[in-house]
Amino acid sequence: MATQAAPSPRIRRTRAALIAAGLDLLVERPIDAIAIDELVARAGVAKGSFFNHFEGKHDFAAAVAAEVRLEVEAGVTRANAGVADPVARIAGGMAVGADFALSQPRRALVLLRSQVPATRQTHPLNRGLKEDVAAALAAGQLRPEAAEAGVVYWLGLCQVLMINLIETAPTRAEAALRLREMLVMGLSGLGVPEQRVNAVAELIGERW
């Protein structure tokens, strides 16, 4: 079977320029309020180039949000390096999202404004969370409902926390308290025993 040729440097540069322009513009307003002419002008590329890379504006917005989500996921991977406990890994993901919202609120807004959120269990960006939920279930640490709803539930909590931190702009100490409260509520909702919830929340607080 023939392998697909890698994109040329020019094609990669054009796509990168469009994504960079999207990151700038989507901070200011949602994709429906941004014209393609404005996007390509900001990127410095021909209008036809846009449609060589994206089917339309919503496809483009999803691609830009995916770039930011990859940043967050890379942070989760770093934070969870060497952490074996799946419940602590799940909690660590929320902590990374909260830190991203505090430290990079403009980029976080781009992710949260995406009109095609990646909430499906089968989405590649959710693989790590899905595996951690499955491992925690196998260890008897979560309620059975988490098998189907755990990923969506946790992603929803993380997104709402990030929105709240961007909206209220708390101090680091205030944000740490809010994160702890969300972890306690969220892990309890997943069915984690109370003693384990408090231990994990304490651990994440020390790392955060």
C-alpha cells in the first residue's frame, strides 16, 4: 500500500499561519462573527488556501481548539508522569486545566469557545482520561455509571471550572481553594470513597 506523502513545508506554513490567525481572532469573538476574508488577511495567505485546509469556519474553529487542547494534554502528561494511581491522574488533569485557565486565559477561551467540543469517549484527545477512568473502575474506585458517563462528566466539570476561573480572575490562593472544592465534589460524584477523595485533593493541592 502506498504511503501518503508528507505535506510540503509551504503547505505546513500556510496551515500554521491560518491557525495562528485563528488563535488571535477567536480570543476576541466566536467564529460566527469572524469572516473568512478577515482570517486570510490576518494570516497573510490567499483565500483559496483556506479551503485547501478546512471545509469551513466551524471545521477551522475545531482545528484551532484542538491545537490548544493538545497544549493542555501535553501539560497533563507532564503533570502525571510517574503517577500510577488513576484517580490521582484524573484529578491531575483538572488541576492542569485550572492552571491553564489562570496562566493563559486568552488561549483557554479559544478552547472553551469551540463549537465542536471533543467529548466523545472515542475522541483521540480523550484517550488518556478514558484509560484512567477504566483503570479506576477496574480497581473498584468508581461507581459503575462512570463506565459510560465518567469521561463526559469530568470534561464538563473541568470546562466549567476553567470558565469560572477566567470569568472571576481569582488570586492563586482563591483558585486553589476552588480547585480543591471542585475535586472533592467531582471525585465524590464519580463514586470515589470520601477518605480517598480527601487524600487525592490534598495531594493535588500540594503539587499545585
